[in-house]
Amino acid sequence: MTFKVDFKVRDYECDLQGIVNNSVYFNYLEHARHEFLAFKNIDFAALAEQKINLVVIRSEMNYKDSLKPGDEFYVEVEAEKVSKLKFAFHQRVVRKHDQKIMLDAIVTGTSVNERGRPFLHQEIEQLFS
């Protein structure tokens, strides 16, 4: 099952060209990942309080087209275990009215302990079982 979060472009997210600024897509993707984790009963903030931090180590974003003010869209999220220490979120930004893919991305991460050492926390492991 693909997880989805709905959004609507706000005017202030656009640049002088009248399109969503490329940096804003990072915010959309991050919010969708956090909502996905919450949906899977993984509390990002609680992990951080335990000195377990989920960190992004790589972001690949392929811009296909530009969102404009007022566009309604959703962000899809799917998780994949990449290795013993890494996981990836496959994400797409899709404009609702025509189902056009505006961006696709792969965001790779890991979890680190209080000493900054990478490991795959057991709660993250449950995303793949």
C-alpha cells in the first residue's frame, strides 16, 4: 500500500517565476515522511528524546514539472530497506487534477545512536517486515 499526504500550494512557497521554489519540495517530502512514520506508529520526537536520531544521508530529486499557487497535490511515500544500516523512502509529488508526476525522489537515511554511530533501530526495522 502506498501512503499519501494531501497538500495545496500556498502563495508564499512560490518564487518570482510564479512556481514552487525547488527548496520547498524538501519540506513537502519531509512532512510526508514524518506523517508516514506516525501512521506506522513510529514517534520521531520520542526517538530523538531517547538519543536515537533518524537522519537523511542522501536525497535524489528529479523535477518533472512545476507546481503553481493553488495547485492541489499529494505526496506518496513507500519505504525500502537498502542495507543493514540504510533505508530509503521512495516519494512522488503528484498533481491531483491530472495525476501528473511533478517530482520523484529517493531519500536515503539511517538511524544513529547518541555517539553518532549508524544502526537500524528496531522500530525502523518494522517498516520492512
